[in-house]
Amino acid sequence: MRKAPLLLVALTATATLAASARADGVITSPSAMSGGSGVLAPDGKVRYVAIPGRGETIVAAVRVRGGAVLRWRPLRGGFGVPVVAFDGTTGGLSGDGTTLVLATPTYNPGPVSRFPVLSTATFRPRGTITLRGSWSFDAISPDGATVFLVEYLSAGRDAPYRVRPFDLRANRLLGRAIVDRREGEALMRGQPVTRGTSRDGRWAYTLYARRGDEPFVHALDTVRREAFCIDLPLRLGQGAQMGLRLELESSGAELAVRRGVATVAVVDTRTFEARRS
């Protein structure tokens, strides 16, 4: 492992690429982050960042306290840390902290989408997920065995999409989409606003804003590979829905939906029922 140049330290502090959206391009979704704060390790001591270079991406582990670069490695191609919601929440790191998934930026789409899968201990590639069409990262199981990806089926602001699991051990995309078995609808529409994740990394809760409809929370169980869609009892326009935030209580039993400092709804994560607050 080479020593990190001083330029890398400077880029880590200053370079950032925020979540992006394009209504006239292939998809409208969060994108990927280059530089900036990256994604935080489960122990809160290290951040993983992706820094753009000339035809390559420098992946680095940066100590939170003091900002020291612990290790780094160049990776051919342009990638970033996945942004999973428009509030800037990042993802890509497994709950056990051993696996990091990077993503192709969606603001610059090509004929294929690529997701390098790296070991956080060495940054050596474990493989690259390569799929035709427009895809974005959604979540990863705690042990890093399954990556969940969003497949966009058309262009535009309200393009339909579905969540598909990719089995890293078998190195293949599983045929079935992740569907709420209570409703049976594979396709979803809406904008991912904010994300809450259980402490062990098993559950990913994403609040989606919808035009002309109430917001909903997509509760994804990354271990059992199943999901539940929870409509929120809130009458808000899509613009106001984009300002909502999620906060998972310490026990994980309730998920608070906040509008500013006020809690406007609560979701029971055991029954998947929502109530106004």
C-alpha cells in the first residue's frame, strides 16, 4: 500500500459531488458522492471516501478524529460513494463494516451501470456488478452477501422503478423484484427523500415523496430479501414531503417522521402501521 500524497488529504477535505437529479435525462435519482464526507463506518471512527482522478477513482479510509488517511488505493474508472436519498444520506457499506460498494454516477449515464465491490481492509476489488441500463444502489445486507439495486424502467421525473437483489456469492442478479407481499406491486414511483437504517444494518427505511399522493416508507429487510410499503397519513404536497426526515429510536421499535422539529407521524417497525402524531 503506497503512502497517501498530501494532495489526497486536501481533496478529501474539499472535493464533493452532491446528489443529482435530471428530469430530461435517463433517470431522476440521487447520484454518487466524490470526496466530501463519504460514508461512515459502523463504529463511527472511519469514513470511506471516493476521490476523482484522471481516469481513476482514489478510494480512501480517513480517520474521523484528526483526519488522517489510513489507507488508500486507486481504482480505474469514475465512481463515487452511493447517495441513497436526496437529503444526502450515503450508503454502500455493509453492517459488519467489511464490504464497500461504489456506484456509477447517475447524472452521467451510459449504456451500462457499474458497481465495484471492495474489501474495506485492503480496498482490493471483490468483483464488479455490471448491468445494462440505468441502475442505482439502494442497500446491502449486513454480511455483504446481497446488494439491492434500483432498476429504472424509463426516463423522466416519475419514472417507474423496482428493487432487485444481486447475490454476490453467486455473482448473479436474482430474477424476482422485491415486492411487498401484502400488495403484490413490483413497480414503485416517487423520490427517495431520506433514509433511516437499523443499528445492525439489516433494515433500510426510505421515505419516498410522491406527486399527487401521500408519502410512503419503503421498509427493506436486507436479510430476508423482502419489503413492506407503508403509506403515511399525511396530506402534504410533494414539495413539503421533500422536507420530511426519518429518525429511528434507539430500540428500533418506532420510526419517527419529522417535519422540522415536530414529529408528524410514527411508524411501528414491528407491525408496519403508521399513525399521525
